[in-house]
Amino acid sequence: MADPRGFLKTTERETATRRPVAVRIMDWKEVYEKRDSAVVARQASRCMDCGVPFCHQGCPLGNLIPEWNDLTWREDGKSAIERLHATNNFPEFTGRLCPAPCESACVLGINQPAVTIKEIEVSIIDQAFEQGWVAPHAPERLTGKTVAVIGSGPAGLAAAQQLTRAGHTVAVYERDDRIGGLLRYGIPDFKMEKHHIDRRVAQMEAEGTRFRTGVNIGTDITWEDLRSRYDAVLVATGASKPRDLNIPGRELDGVHFAMEYLVQANKVVAGDTVDNQILAGHKNVVILGGGDTGADCLGTATRQGAISVTTLAIGKQPPVERPSNQPWPMMPTLFEMASAHEENGERTYLASTVEFVGENGKVTGVKVAETEFVDGKRLPKAGTERIIPADLVLLALGFTGVEGDELQEQSSIELDARGNVARAGNWATNADDVFVAGDAGRGQSLIVWAIAEGRAAAASIDAYLVGRTELPSPVKPTDRPLSITY
């Protein structure tokens, strides 16, 4: 284990320093400064190597957290990345974007601040890339079997890498012009710069994975044609159908879905030209939705020069400490201060949006009322209405399922009651050769769940193709994170 007395000698959490607000809002680079290896080692020493490491339960990937904590403390980075890669294909993604359910389950977190698992994880992989320890792992032999992976988000990429290494010929299809899915165009660079994706794609190409960008399955190639070309198909398209808010004024110019706004901004940061780009500069911006997507919109609007940004959430403000109905080792719903919230904006809770108001077809404000709870329903309280000035309104209200009807129409693949692709215990759909993983089958969830499901689906596809598998399967389709959400 790490230092047996480490958690007694170091009782405080130390995380990476964020760059000064006045500096970082002037660019799109990641907000964190380079991590201090001495601080990382000191935090790793706090790991107690518990007899029952609940951090394993908290992590859907089953990351071997105590092992690589110990190796980090011992300054054996090469062994640490080997243990980390044993369960996680892309720790540079999870280490930057995952909300760290492992830390909520850390045993030390019962009476001390939890070990900074996420910080240690990203430090391990960053050092590994810097030292050249991340190399391609091409298969020793090919099976002659072919697999099409539809979607290049974390689930699709994880499955593709596992299947390629198992010896199958894998082609990843992506409708956008670059690989990465929402990692590429949904996540702003100030949270994760895109060179992290590019170097993983380079590794996968060296291993033999093939990438096909700008191909929309269902339109450019029919689903039935795709199935005829490949021995197995994995649907990993995500659940990107946005939740709308059909209230008066929804048709006004200036009311947009958050992802439409973020995708355009990320394309411009990547060097592309976007005609008629949605911009927040010199505007009063209102964001509906208090989650991660809303925070991404806030940080983007700040960097574009918004006059003001107001974030509205219909529910109550979460508590700052773990509530009694979400005891350890559950992942609690807590009030969090993302980097974007430090930079700008006002956050308002218990705000029900009643109407979008405007003039000459353009939005000029958002009418809101105080939220009251009646028979378990959240309703606007009469007499509390007010108008917030708005030149741009962004809907960051979550997602309701997979986009498009082509999958059902062309392949008779069934959807579940939530609008996601229905699946059995082996990740297969009602068509034996079509499998599903990630948000497309689970619904919108965490990046760590997407990678875990991609790995598990790859194991099922491998077994389907050759009759057996040695690939790990960390989760089952019925697994759910140990948490309560409202």
C-alpha cells in the first residue's frame, strides 16, 4: 500500500490550481495549470489500501485505484499507467471529465476529504504520454471477422480499441468531420483540449482501427446495407436528442438548443468557419438548465464576451454537504462550483420558465416564476412572475434518446420506453448481429459509464464472433450507478 500513515500526516485535499480567471477567459486552453508531481504523490499517499476498497464499487470500470495510488507514491509511473490501462482505455478523458463517483465511495471520505483519485489518474496518463509510455498494441493475429462501430464517442472508441486488439477488423463511422463525438464538439477546450483525442486516434490507427468520418448511417449508407457488409454492428451513437421546452415564444429567433451553440463554438476554436454562428458577444444570455452542459455554455459565453449570463434551474439548490438520504458510499447530489461559475454569471434556483418574450420575432427576455411543489409536481407560483432580459437563450435541459428514425425504419431495431435502443443482457438488440452500448442504450450518462459499456459490449461481440472471449466485461446492461438523482 501507499504510506501506511499517509492519511494521518496529510489530512487535506490538494488539487491542481486553476489559472487566474482574468487570464483564462482570454483563451480556450484548459483552465488547470500543470500538476505538481510532489502534490500528486502526497495525495496518493493518503490512500489506505482498504480491505474492502469501495472506490472499486464507485467506479463502473473497476479501476484498480489502490494499486496505482501506491505506484504513484513510489514514483513508478510506468507501472502505474499499466495498471490504469488494464481497466480504462482513456484515462485522459475520465481524469478531466468524469465527476469521480470513485471519490464519493472512498473510505477515507467517511471522516476526511476523499483521496484526489481523479487528479492522480490524469497525472498518471499525462506523464505516460510525456514519457512515451503509451504505445500501439496491434493484435498478433487477425480473426477475419469485421465489425462496424457507429459513433466515435467514448463508448464507440473503447469498444473499437478492444475489438481491434482482439484481432477483428474494425471500422468506426462518424457523421461529423472529425472523430470524437461529443468529446470533440460537445466539450469546450477549456475543459479538455482536443489534442488528447487526436493522439488516442493516432494510437488506434496504428493498431489497425479504421475511421470513416462524414458518413451518416441511415442516409449515406442504410442500416441494412451496413449489416450486410459486416459480421457485427455496434450502435454507439449516443442519446443526443435534446429535450425541448414548448412554451409560448419558443419560435422566437435567439432561442437555441445548447448543443447547437456548443458545437458551433468548438468548430470555430478548431479553426473552422461557421456561417451565421450563434454568438453570445455583447448579449444578455440566459441558460436554462443547471447541469454540466449549462456550465459549458456559461464558460463559452464568457469567452465570447457576453454582457451578462444568468443560469436558471427549476429545482432547489443542492446542499453543499452530503445529505442524510445519500449516505456514503453513494454518489451524492451536491452544489458544485465549476470553473465556469467562478468566471462569470448568476445562478438562480427554483425558477420556472413561463414564456419567452420578444419583439419583431426576436427574443428580448425570459418570463420566469418561482417554482412551487404541488402534489409532487414543480409548477410556477402565480404572482411571482418577472422578466429577465435576454438576447440569447440556450436550452440545456438534457436529452431524451437517440436521434433519427432510420435505425427503426431500416432495421426494425426496437427502442425502449425512454427512446433508447432496447438491449438484452449480452448487449445485443433484437437483431442478433446488432449490439448497443453507451448513451444510445443507457440514456444520457457519465463518460466513465460509456467507456465501461463499450468495453463490456466489445466482450459480447467478441464472444458472438468467435464463440468465446478473453476481453473484460466490467458492467452489465442492468447495472446502475449507486446514486440518487432528482
